[in-house]
Amino acid sequence: MTYHGRFAPSPTGQLHFGSLVAAVGSWLCARHAGGQWLVRMEDIDPPREVAGSAASILAALPAFGLVADAPPLFQSQRIEAYDVAFEQLRAAGQLFPCWCSRSELAAGGGLHRDGQCVAAADPDRLPAWRLRVPDIEVAFDDALLGPQHENLRESVGDFVIRRAEGFYSYQLACVVDDTFQGITEVVRGSDLLDSTARQIWLQRCLDLPTPAYRHLPLVMGADGRKLSKSEQASPVDPADPLPALRQALAFLSVPVLATATEVQDLLAHALANFDPALLPQCSGHSFA
Ligand SMILES: [Zn+2]
């Protein structure tokens, strides 16, 4: 099976350094394996989106030498596929409608468990739909972080598959599209490590294959917190890509050709010297 990797940003701002690290890391793994590198725009949460950021991210990637092997997949155009997966789960009795509010759940400890709602059905409001989560341990081996295990009933409980507003959850869309794009290894930031068990459980419920997972260290700010778009991380500059690209490679412990004056030379040198086993094995570190 040909290696298929992907970079899957959300359009919540311009490409910033943390996303660039995830993009470069996934690109290097895919190219090193002689496989395909795909891009997926995770634009299924309109309230969180920033106008113009999808186009801005997609325009920035080639400036950093990151050219996908297929046109980007837009999740906003994949709703019918999520409908099919949703109906499959519902027909199997794995979903239940839920009118519980966050505050109602908080009063009972915060988690929704065993399909037990605290709120009564309300015919005047659309429900959220949750997946019934059994008391079961989900285990997987992360290629960088080693063996992981999570009891989903204890950690997240019955989780939302479709919100009351009608939007599908990130977890559902992600597993449906990882299968659709034939992804064999998911390389992404460690902020998504705690989504992995939920995604593997969903793959089992939907009878979908489980890819390998490799979670890259997160870029932390000087204050030790995650550097993210939501915290106003400064965008990288596609008009001057070399400094940020050098920094991203160095962050990933990939050899950097100091004399390179072109993005292509920098990436070619990095790829020639790349070994995925030498990526940093930690959930995050700062970069000064
Ligand atoms: Zn409920």
C-alpha cells in the first residue's frame, strides 16, 4: 500500500509557525516514504472560521515548497459522506439524541456517560447526537510517543457526533476523510493526541481502517503554553519563506543547510538527511 500522508489545517487564521511545523513534518514523512502528500481543509465549523484564511493557507504552502499531490479536499463539500456515516452509526443503534446542556452536565461531573441524559427530550429544539461509549480501553502505538491507552468512558464519555446546530464533529469528519483520502499515517501536532482514541473507536464503529499515528511536538511559547492561532501567533511570511522554514526544520531536529538560498534546496537537503525515527519524541518544546 502506498504511503498517504496529509496536512489538515482549519481555516481559523493564516498559516502560523505551529502549523508550518505540522505541514513540514507530514510532508517530510510522506516524501521520505516515497508516498503521496495530501492537503485537507477542515472547514466544517463555520462559527470558528476566519474569512479568507482557507485561501491564504493554501496559497502559502507552495511558497514554502510544500506542493500537494492532489487538489485540496474541502470538508465543507463532504457533508453527504458524513451523512452516510452518521446514518450507519444511527442504524446500528450507536447514536442517541441528547438535549443536555453543558451546565446540566457540569452539575453531574461534566461527562455524559452510558447514554444517560439529564435533560428531557424537547420537541421544540433539535438535539445533538452522541456516540454511546462503552467501558473499554483503546490502545495504540504512536510512532514517536510510544504506547498510548485511554478509557473513553472515563476520559470523554459519550461524545458528540453532530451538534444541535447540525454541524458534524471534527472526530467524525476526520475519520471519514482519512479513509476517503487513503491516509496510511497521520502526522500531526500533539494537541490532537487526545483525539486519537476517539478516532480509533469511531473507525471501529464504522468498520474503517486505522492508520498509523505520529504526533509531532507542539511549538510552545516562551511562557510554556501552546503557540496557536487562537493565541494570536504571528503568521509566517510566504513572501520570505526561508527563515521560518529553517526554523521549522530545526524545531523538528532535521538538518538545515545553512547556505541554501532557495526553498527547494533547503527542502531537498532536509529530505536527503531526514529520518522519521530522529524526530523529537516529546509532546512539545519551546523554540527560541
Ligand atoms: Zn444527554
